[in-house]
Amino acid sequence: MSSYPPSDTLQYAYTFAITLAITIVVYVLRGFGILTFIPGGLIWIGILLSIGTGLVYGIQKTRRY
């Protein structure tokens, strides 16, 4: 059996999941006071990046080939 390279949709799904997970972990750890040195602007960049990758993944998922 040959393995197929991951499709674009799968790559976008992984990217979305990773950015969302990192953003949530950083946000929670900053809330607990463990990562207090991270500025709020970096949190906003993470949130916007998660939203952006989620939108791209959603659009890519609904495309027909």
C-alpha cells in the first residue's frame, strides 16, 4: 500500500488545530500567572491567527474539486 500525501484540507485542519491549541494554552497559562511576561498583543495575534486559519480551513473544506 502506498501512502498518499496529505490533502490541502488536512493540512489546513492541522494548522488550525495547532494554532488554536497553542493560543488556548498560552491564554490559560497567562491567566494563571505562569506566563505573565507575554504581552496582550501577542495573545491577540494568536487569536486572530486562529480565526484566520479557521476561516481558511472552513472555505477549503467546502470547496468542490
